[in-house]
Amino acid sequence: MDRKELQKHANNIRINIIKEVANANSGHPGGSLSAADIVTVLYFNVMDINKDNVGTRDRDRFVLSKGHASPLLYAVLAEKGFLPEEELLTFRKMKSRLQGHPDINELDGIDMSTGSLGQGISAAVGMAIANKLDGQGHRIYALLGDGECEEGQVWEAAMAAAHYKLDNLCAVIDHNHLQIDGDINDVIGPDPLDEKFRAFGWNVLCIDGHDYDAIEAAFNAAKECKGKPTCIVAETIKGKGVSFMENQAGWHGKAPDAELTKVALADLKGE
Amino acid sequence: MAKATREAYGETLAELIQKNPKIVVLDADLAESTHAAVAGRKAPERFFDMGISEANMIGTAAGFAASGYIPFASSFAMFCTGRVWEQIRNSVAYPHLNVKIVGSHSGITVGEDGVTHQAIEDIAIMRAITGLEVYVPCDQYETRAVIEYVASSTNPCYVRLGRSKVEDVFDADYKFDINKINVLRKGENVAIFCCGLMVQSSLEAAKLLEAEGVHATVVDVCSLKPADIDGITDILKSHEHIFTVEEHSITGGLGSLICEVASEKCPRIIHRIGMYGFGESGNYKELLKEYKLDGEGVYDQIKGYLGE
């Protein structure tokens, strides 16, 4: 899929993120928007996931370790045609399959229940070892927040992934520099994440997380790297695409009101 | 014959891992102590030492289960329950992943290591998690039956094992119904519910009581969750004096379970025998004596209550 089509999908995904969060009057737009380009490239140009195999384990898998970016996951699953787009408006409502944070048992295409930070990457480690035991040759992807890397469990998982030489595991850090309480380096300082992962024995690639070519090239380079897991540190803009949300920690976990929703959708529709 | 339940775990798992290619074994740097290593040596390609990283061990086990494997994740009871309670809740129980958590060295009988290593709250905190089964086998045969049962089930569970050797309660021919209570001796008026190592103490106490003309029923409750509500209710209905004995805090464990059942099915005064605070370092036999959890201690406590 070419850059123009990817952009179209990513933009539609961003529109749906805003609609989901605005309709629920709850949810996490900032970190969903920042990772939208990465996840779009992953689902449309990298992973072997389609309508026929989405309900099986015989495919690449994606663990949304930063589970609060659930609006993004649901939007991409809808964009792939795995769930009806109108169902996105049930997000965070009673009886919905689209729980506040993803539930593995609700929907094909949700590969792990996540939401408590630091835990998804461990599950991805288990999936990657299992995949090697099976000799299946599929790849396991995990998306983490940069703030999430403040969890000690992330580093336990990083150590294990390198020890077990999980070259079928690719973690992406959505490095948008903001967490709820502010700039990550004012809060507790998890940087430099690239050097930390390198020191833990990972192959590390640093890219612009909004450059489709760079994203795809990094995923391809990760596939070529043997004997160690790859971590892609993707520089991103929190709230990317919505003028008033960009680089604002305040939009980490807040829904826009009706007026601001109009502005956000107009931004994304280029109006 | 006397054998520790953790030894029976290692032996049973060593057999199962050779029969079932979907079983994987994880440990956190205590594999020789938990006896998980015994199984690991039979299938080294399916044994994973995760290092001293229990949170990641539980998460990795969840990932294995999400990929169709049956992971057994072992460590000391303290570190594979309390340290990782939230990982178990959110990465195992909520997604209902088929992870078998096996905690050895539970209770005060881990001994000399002292309070930091003496899990006396594990039953309480594991029992509180929706969908997680909890088993506390009392001897090698019951341990074998539990391990075989959980390996064949698709439910996540916690199995609590001990460090010290225990005398056989059952024999090799005993037919276990894992989710039913086992009435080990039938008495009248006095009933003692017990689990794990405290089955030994309760049986000894019952013998001492017998010599004084008090006939106690002794009930082994291995499956704390799901609990055999009907079986427990029958015992409550047919006895006047009810006791619970556990190598665990009196809050949240077997005693609490029996109180819960009694409150809904057959109100009774329940005397809970167990730990009323932290333990301390020491030889395990001396600790059991100090905290009145050996046969004589349990006998003394029951007699004390009966004399009131």
C-alpha cells in the first residue's frame, strides 16, 4: 500500500479515535493519536493479518502494551474490516465489546488484555517464545508508551527477551515525551530509552514515528535482525493531527466537548 | 512414607511434561527448591528460568497460555502470589488464561528464612481473584492428583505447596474427587476443617482428643476454590463444635471460607486456628510448637475452646 493510501487510513483512524472518545466522553486521545501512523503501517503493510486469519493464532500478533490507546486499536481493527465502524460508538459503554482497555476475550484481533502498564510486553515475550517452540515463524509486535517504560516489569521483560534471543519480537516505543503528570523527564526521566534497550541487548532503531517510509523500513530491518529482539524508538507528537491536542499532556486522558470535537474533526478533515 | 508436597509436584510434572508437549515450566531462580527443575530436566527445551523477575514470569506465562500452551509457573509462595498479585489478576485471571501458579515453601514452615519468606496471606489474596482456582493439597498423593487435574483443566489456578516432609494421609489407590472435601475420620459433635500441612496436625490432635473421649471429625479441604459448599454444609449441620486449622493467617483463608459458608448455609460459631500475626525465624518444628500449630498445639487450642 502506498504512502497516500496509508495516510488516508491513518487519517480515518484518527477521526474515529476522536469520535470514540468524544462519544464516550472518556478515554485517551493523546497517546492514541501519537501512535496512529505506526499502527497503520503495521496493520496495512507489515503484519500478516486479514479477515480470514484474524480469529486464529496462525498469524503475526500485536500486543497493545499501552492499553489505554484502545481507541487506536479499535479504530484500526474497524479500518481493517474486523468490526463494523458503527460499533466504535459503543466504546466504553455498558455491554460493549470495546472495553475501556482491551479485553482479549471480547473480539478477534485483540491479542492480549492490557491496561495495567508494563504487563503487555511480558505477554509478548511469552508469545514470542511459544512461537519459536511452535516453529511457526510469525512475528510478535508490542506497542509501549515511553512513560510505560518507567515500570520495572518492562525491564524484566527486556532482559528475558534478549536472553532468549527473541528475534521474532519487535517492540515499538511511542516516544511522545508526555505522561499524565507532564514531561516524562520532569516526572522521573526514563530517557535515554534507546541506550537503555541497547544496554539490555536489543537491536535498537530510532525513527520519526510519523514518517511512513521510515516506519516501514524499520519494521523490515527488524525482520532481518537475527539473534536479538528489536526495539523501535519512534519519535512522535502526542495528540498528532489535532491542533489543540498536540504536545499537550492535558489531552492524555480527556475527552473533547462538542465544540472542541468539531474543531478536532475539522483539523483532521483538513477543513 | 514421608515426602514434601513440592517433591511430589516435581515428580508429577516430570511425568506430565513428557506426555503433554503443550506443558511448559517457568521458574524464578528457585527451580531446585520448588522442584520445577525435576520436570525441566525431562524437557529442557520447555523449561524457562526467568531469573529473579516474578512479574515478568507471570506475564510470560500468560503469553504462553495465549498461544495455546499450559504454563506451570513456580516460585516460593510469597513471591509468586503477593509480589505479583496484580499481574495475576490482570494478565492471568481477567483474560482467563490457562496459567498454573504453583507456590512452594508456603506458611511458617519455610522456617529459618523468617517472616519475609513466610507466606501466610497467599490463600486470602489468591482466593479474592475472580476465576482463579485455589488448591492446598496435604500429602504427596493429593498433590499428584491436584497437579494431574489442573494440567488437564483449562482454568487458571494457584496450588499451594510446602517445604517440609509430610506423612502420607492417603495411599496410591485413593480415588480423589478434586473439588470435594475428604472426610479423613468420622467423629461426632466436633469437626475440624484443615488443609495442607495442618491435616497432619489435625489428625494428631484428633487422636489426642480421642484418648479423652472426644470424637472429632477431620475434614481435608484441598479445593478452597471452587469450594465444596454442599460437603462443607453437611459437616456444619451434623456437628456442634466447628474448628478450622490452617498454616495461614486466620484472615481470608480456610477459616474465612468456612465462616462464609456457615453464614449463608448453617450459622455456627467457628473457631479459627492459624496465624494471628507474623512468624519469626526458627526450625520449622519449633515454630509449629511455638505458634500452637503442631498436633499438641492444635489439641490444646481445641480443648481450650471446648472448655469455655
